[in-house]
Amino acid sequence: MARVTLNSIQKRYGETTAVDDVSFTVDDGEIVGVLGPSGCGKTTTLRTVAGFETPTAGTVSFDDRDVTHVPPENRNVGLVFQEYALFDNMTVRENVGFGPKMRGVERSERRERATTLLEMLDIGDMADRDPTTLSGGQQQRVGLARALAIEPAILCLDEPMTGLDAKLKARLRDEVGDLLSELDVTGLYVTHDQEEAMLMCDRIAVMNDGRLEQVGTPREVYESPATEFVSEFVALDAPELPFIQW
Amino acid sequence: MSTAPSRRFGRGLVTATLLLVVGFLMVPIGLTFVGSFAGEWSGVFPSEFVTLQNWREVLGLADTIGSQRSMGWDTLFTVGGYTLAVPSELLFSVGLALGGVLINLVVGVPIAYGVARYDFRGDEWLNAISVLPLVPGVILGVAFLRAYPNLSGTSFGLIVGYSLLKAPFMVMAVRSEFESMPLRRLEESARSLGASWPRTFLTVIVPNARSGIVSGAIICWTLAAAEFNFSYIVWAKGTQPLALFLQRHISNSSFTKAAAAVSMFFCIIVAITVLLQQVGSRGFDARS
């Protein structure tokens, strides 16, 4: 795990600016949520951290190492998508073992690591299954295990719960939240769902129209929003939040 | 309680229609197959069963007269007085069509990937050109002979022509497969896990599209094997492509013998389809 710093990131596509002057730090072991409406630049921010976008200006560093121009396969970033994107040509275990395999980890150790992770995520008995036969929630657990298997410097989650039903979402949120803090994972959690961000993240970066509106703990963002946008966006069908222990 | 009429009759109606249509399409094939074992077929139904003479003649195992060339049985090996012979010419013409498929795999899959994955200037055009079966075989055949006189009559010329003619089917099948999966996400997952781009393409992207690639290959092969017009114009000498072999047996023979030739063609198609499917499901297995 590492401390991840975004320093004045800007990303332009021709005339349009997707991300403008975004700076924040994700401390070692911390989960930072990037919250905002669709098209606000949050996914571009995540893709910049993962190495799929090179910023037009600004730098990304992991600890003290500048990784702005390091290709994704050499960055050691775990990715979890809304679409799961599991490899259907491999079993669940092979999916989880893919990252370690690319890193030259030996077969027996790969197996062991995959088994441990799958058991941690409560799907240990599905190791030899074809991922297409799994339910959405189970597939997302496999996706998470696969990303964690490389012991990433940072785990990037892009709307991982969107598309799951409310009940499952609530359960997964609790379980995954516990697991991430137990493993002391450094994470970037992109979502448009303020409730999810408040519950899963240590701090929240609220974005709008490519700009950073506020960075703070869920409580700060909720109780003292820095801008009108933040207060509107966070209050918008705001959860009662009785379950948050301030 | 009464059920809605649509529910009461709908299922039966659909089943009956389906059976009728399938039956209507299958009867000629079935009848031809049965007829290929008959000695005489002058009325509606064949008669004088059962003889293997038609098959023997088509397969070149019996002596024939006139233009009926044999299929060039070659001895593969001989063990203790038993000889295993293979119809080398037949295998060769099966191979001609497979060659076309092979080129399409190498060229068509990357094109399909490019069009499905990237937005670039002219992608609509590339898509249209690669997907529209623009040129009929006759026209391509003539144009081919003018443009590449050296390729006239060669096996390589036939293979290239087949791949050109049938490429649209490969691109269409594979592209729709690529478009039905989260292509970009799969690629990004594999990259982030440490796989280089070529490795991602070969071990993740291509195997995930296997069903589209296999069906594209089957369509390509079947159509290439049956492509008469192009073969007729470009082929000059030597081993005949399947379509010409078929035509020879249909136009110069008794009906029963034509039935045997058609049935054999049908068997080959089934065999190659099964083979491609098997290769497809095993060959893409990236199990570690």
C-alpha cells in the first residue's frame, strides 16, 4: 500500500476539459471517495491514477515516486468495475490468480493466495466455477479478490455497487467496508451515490464539472458543505444517516 | 378460470410452425441422403436399395468413365498388408477453404477488434467496407485475374480470394461478440493486473470472444467451400476446389450419384463444423 498524491491534475480532450486542477492525497490505508454527478470527471480522475489516462498537466505520485508516465501494467493498481469484467475463459480461481501469474508468482503460491482471498470474501467454495454462472454479487466479490491478489499500491473502485439490488448493496457495503479496513487497503472509491460514499470512505472528494468542490470527512462534507453545489448534491435525497457513528 | 387464448394456443402454434419449417427444409436433405444409397431414382422416390456404388464412385473407389476423375487416393502408410489411404485431393480442397478461414482469423479478428474498441476517423468506413459483402464472386474472380495474373489458377490465389469474399462474415460475427462484452473494462483489468497489451489481447480478449470467432470461422469455411463462381473463374488446373468437385458430379452424373456427392459434401460440412467447434472450445482454454 502507498500514499497516493494527485497534484494539479488537468485533463483536456481537444476543447473540453474533463478534469481541471484537481489535487488531493489518499493516505496509506485510507479510502477516499470521489463523489459527483455523472460527467463530473470522477472516472477520468480514477483512470489517471490507474494509468489509462495521461494528464495534460500535473502529476500523480505513489509515495515519493512520480508515476505520471508509468504504463498501467507497471503501476500495481487494483481495479474493480461496475461491469465486473471477469475473464470468462478462466475459472474463478484463475481469475484471481491472473495478476500474480503475470508477476511470475509460482503456481502453488498463486493457488494458495487465491484460496485465502476467496475464503475471506466468503466465496471459497466457488473457486472452480465458471464466473458466468455466478450471481452479480458473487461476481463482484471475485472482481475484488482479483484486484486484491496483486497486493496493489492502491485499489480503484469504479461504481462497484451500481447495478446491484438495494438489499445486496447494503450487505456488500458492510462486508467490503470491513474487509478493506481490515486489510488496511488504500483505496479510491468512485461513486455517484452519496450514501455509499459516506458509509464506505474515510474522506470524500466532491467533484463537479471537472473541478474539486470539497475534500473532507463525510461529517464535514455533510455538516459544513464548502459550496452550494456540495450542499445541494449531498442533501439531495440525503439519507437520514442514523447508522453513521459520528 | 380461463386461460388467455394466446397462452392456450400460442405455444402449440409456435411449435407446429417450427416443426413444419424445419421439416420442410430437412426433407430434401434427408431424401438426398437416402437416395444416395439407391440404384435408381427416376420417379419421386428412389428405388433399388441398398447400394454403395454411388458413394464408391464419388469417393473415387470404383472405376469411372470419361471426365470422372478420381479423388487421388494416396497411400498414407502400409502395415502388414493393410493399407491406409486418404483422399488427398479432397483433403486438399477442404484445406483451401480452411486457408481462407485462417487468413480471416489473422486479418478479420483485429479489424473487428479495432472497429469495436476504438473511435477513429474513418471507423465507419472501415466498418462498412469490411462488413458489406461488396463483391460477388464472379466479379472478384475476373478482377483478380486482371490484377494478379500470376495468382491465376494457383491455390494461393484461391485461398486469398476465399478470405476476401468471406471476410465480412468473420468481421460481423466477431465484432458483435466484441461489442457484447465489456471490452475496454476487460482490457483495463488485464493491463492493471500486469499483462502487457499483446498478452492481454492473446490471453484475455481473443479467448473471451471465442464463440464469435468459432461461429465466424464456421460460416467462413462453409461459404468458402461452397463458393462456386470465384472458384470456377480462378481455378485452372490441378486439384479442384470442393464446389467444382460438386458441380462436376452433379452435372455429369446420374441423379443417384449426384445425391451421393451432395451427401458427402454435407458430411464434410458437419465434420468441419464439429472440428472447428472442438478446436474452438479446447484451443482457447487458458487454464493454467
